Amino acid sequence: MGKPQTPRVTCSGRASDYKNEGMYVFDSKKRIMHCKHCEVRVDWEKKSSVDNHCSSNTHLQAKEKSNENESRKRQTSINDSFQQSKRMREDREEFIKSTVRAFTLSNIPLHKLDNPALRGFIKKYIPGGGDLPCVRTLRDKYVPILKADYDATITAKLQGRQYVVLCDETTNRKGEAVLVTLLKCLPSTSDPDPFLVVGSVKVLTACNADQCCKAIIQTLLQFDLAHENCAAVVSDGAAYMTLCAKLLKELVNPNLVHIQCWAHKTDKVVKVFSDKLQMLHECVMNTKQLFKNTRKRKHRYIQYLKDTYSFSKAKEPKLFPMPVMTRWGSWKKSVQYISTYLEDVTNYAKTIPESEKVNSVQYFKKLSADDLKVIKTEADFVVEYCSSVCDLILFLEGSLYPMAHVVYSKVNDIKKVFHLLGSASNITSVLFKETKSSLQKLSNQKQRAVCDRIKAVAKKCDEILTEYLANDTARNYFQAAQTLFNPSKIVLGCSDTDFETAKNNIALLNSIPLPNFKVLHGLLSDAVKEYLHSNNNNNKKGDVMCEALLSMKTDHPEFFALCMQVLHMPVSNVDSERAFSAYNDILSSKRCRLSAENTEIMICMYFSDEIDMTDTVAVAGHDPDNSVTLPLSPESEEDPDDDL
């Protein structure tokens, strides 16, 4: 008889034999055995393989650790359960607030969160995303919480700091007068970089000095700002804003400086060119009409340029830049194009068939050779003489850079050029190269007429700049800043009387006694001269005065901070224009029913998105379980999709 057959070992049987070692069947077909302690697959067919695994150090350590964790398991106490529940509630609140903040900063309407597709995506891929409340709850409860956090952050950042108020008024899509108030925080010893935030957006019942003054003071009270720390108010040159600044001087701070926007003033100089050079301006407007809303004509024109300059490559085929009278520098760019492509535009216009009845085509066909030469001369004059003015406007638009100590010198440099041109007995002797070259190609009669127009432009520009400099509301401040901090003035030096007068005209420097300030200013002068005469000067970037002041920051922090405040005083109000652009982004044609309160909340956070509010503490006394009701306009009460 044969030997009795040994019972066949199965995966389930082997796992049962080594159950105490953590073995179990892994798959439904019962072919794979796993070790729960090591989380690895074990060969069950050979008993020796299982024994070797169970006796290995890796398995023994994993088994010991697993047993320790098992022994630690116990029933959670009431206190632990309460703390865990509290943490979960806080995490949920933070997730909801972060979501609302992200949508608000991105200018995405909150009602998009009610879209089923977006809801499904958030619920599927974001843990806890399914807990997002409906849009009405988000709008009524969480948006005011974020605004309160924003106010608390700005209040904390502005406490004890010198600041500047920037304000401007516009008309919104509803036909309402809206005043935007910005707050610019000047540098300090702890934070040398200025920052800008939206203080308020108020709908005025009437656009006058009293209403504007009231709105600005309410903004200062809202953020608990000390009135004596208000260094200046920046506005345009409107009469009611000038009166508003006078009221603020009486009610807020007698040392407050009223700064009128130099970018707006300089733009009026550019408009003189288009007003006086009518022949050139007419050519620009007809060129605009020739290419406006004509895709096929633009395409044919580009092809015409490519064919014309296919071999010489003398000119780059590009379209005419459309001038927008409300956009600074756009008219000059159009003229610059005319100066180079006038002949090409004219020749192309003559190729357009008569069937296309366009007035601009007839205009170019009627232009004579002498007319083209006159237009070319005037265009060259604008390019050479208006470019410096447009460059100054571009410089003034950079509101983050210190400009208070150099703005007057830059304006005076431009004024000197126009004064020389306007007062010259022989204008051709002082003209720049390209303008003179084009002028000499004209007949004597045409030359005299063009020279008269050029001289009229120069005289008018000189008159405007002279008047602005003489009647500037912040003249004493900017002259003092130029005397004390313009590098060229420092190199030349000034008298003791001028030095003392300049120091007294800047209220920000009152905290430093005159003798001490003289000593510190002497050290600053040495640093400026050393910087200017250093071998590596050509490789250095940035403002000379700022670099010199930074070298004194460690030893003389108070002097450094006060001087930086003087330099960073705004010279233009372009930031208000940027705020209006953000305002129009928010109150778009599809969101005209957005309430005034919601609009203010959105623009405050949308415009000031660089302000870090992640470390902002919760508003005092705020309970996440208690909702805060946002006041809604009658329209938004009717419309649940208020588009916030």
C-alpha cells in the first residue's frame, strides 16, 4: 500500500495558522497572503518562508509597534471630543472664509459657487468642500466678516504711521457721484516700503467740498487714524477739491500739504500740440478713421507694407496705433507712427477703390506733396519735443518710486526747452535735428507758417508750465524737497538761509532739531557724493538718494525714516485712476444691481489684494456660529444673485 496523502495546504489555512503573527488573506480568490504589521505580501506555499518572515527583525519591530498602538486605543473623553469638534468647526469656518476671500480677490461673483458643476468639482476634489453654504449665507455672513478682518488689518498697519490721503470723484454706471478715498502709508523705521489701500468708496448725494470733506473724515475715523499723522491730501485741480483741502487743513491738520496731480497738469501740455497743430491732428484723425473697425483693410495694409519692403526691410510692417484722447500718451504714439509711415499710409489709401466711400480715403487722395511735407515736419516736431513730456507722465505714473525731490527739476528742464524755443528770434537755429531737416525741405512760405505754429506751441507750453509752477499748492514743499534731497542740488550746495527755510517748509522734519539735522544732512551729502563718484556707479540701479539713505539706516534709523517719508510723498493722483479702473471691473454692465455696501467691500479687497491678511486675528468678540447680516439695497433684496 502507498503512503497516505498529506492534506493540501491552502492560503486560508496558512493564514489561519499564523493569525497571531498578523497574516490574513488579501484577495477574494484566496491566493495572496498579507502581513498586516509589515504591509507586505508573504509567500504562503512554503512554511519556511513564512517562518523566516515572522522571525525577521523587520517583522518583530513592526509587530511590536502595532501592538503598542493597539494598546493605546481607548474611548475618547468628553473633553477631547469637544476639542476635536471645535477644531473641525474652526477648520470649516477657515475654509469657507478662504474660499470667499479667493473669489472676492479674483473678482469672481459668489453666485458661481451655486453652479452644480463647480459644486460637484469642489465636493469631489477638495476635502470638506461639500460643506460650503449657499451663496446667500456666504454673502450675508462671511463677506462682512472678511471686511471686518480687512479693516482690522489696515487699522493695525496704519497705527502710529504717517499717511497720505488720495481722493478723486467719478460717475458710475448708475449715474451716481462716487468718491474713492485711498490711504498711502509712508515708510517707517520698521517698514521702509510704502503701501497703498482703499479706505472707502462713498456714494455722494452732491459733489461738493463739504460732501468730500465729510467722506474723508469718516474714513479716518473708521480706521482710528490720528489726524496729526495725515501728511498730505492728493487730488486733481478741481475748484471744489481745492476748497475741500482747505477744510481738511482746518479740521484735520494745519500742516497738511495739498498736492495737485502733476500727471494731469502735464497732460494738458500734451494737448497743446494737438490743439495748435491742426493739420497734423486732422491727419491723425483721418488715419484713425481709415483703419477703425476695418479688419480686412488692416490686413491688406499689412500685406501692402510686406510687399513694399520685402527686400529692403527698411520698415517693420505694423498697424497704426489708435489714439484715445483719454489715454495719456496715445496721441503722441499715433504721431510717431505718422512721422515714419505717412507716405505709406497715403499711397495705400490711394489704392482703395472708389466704391468704398470713406471720407478718410478722399482726404489722403487730396493731399498734395507740400501738404505731406508740412505734416511730416509737424510730426517730427511732436516726436522730438513732446516725447520728453510723455516720458515725464510715464515717470509720474510710477507711484511706488520716490519722486518728490526730483519732480520740479524734471518739469523745469522741459520748461527751459519750450522757453528757449518760444523766445528765439530765429527759431530754426534752436530746433532739434529731425525737425530742422524736415523744415528745410519746405518752401519759404510754408517754412514761415510752420515756424509760427511751432513757436505758438512752445509759448503756450511755457506759459502753462510757468503758471502751474507759480500757483502750485505744494510749491513750498516740493521746492524744499528739491533743495534738501535732489542729488544735483546737494553737490552744488546751498546757503544756510535756504537750508533752514527748506527744512522749516517740510513739517515731517519738525521732530529733528535744526543743528542735528544739519549734521545728519552733512553725512547724507557725503554718502551721495561718494555714491556718484564710485567706480561702480554705472552698474548701480535705483535712486541715488535712496541708496545713500539706505547706507544710514542702521546708524540713524529715525533720520532715514523721515527722509524716506519726504521722498515718497505722492506727486500725482494716478492711483485714484487705477482704483476707478478696479471699480469699473467690479461694477460692470452685468452687475449694476450690486449694492453700494457690497461694491465698497469688493473694491477694498480687490484693489488691496497685496495686503497680507492671513495672520489677521478674528474680530474681537466674533463667534463663528453667529451670523452677521450685510445690509442690502432694495434691489438686491429682490435679486438673490447680487453678483458679489
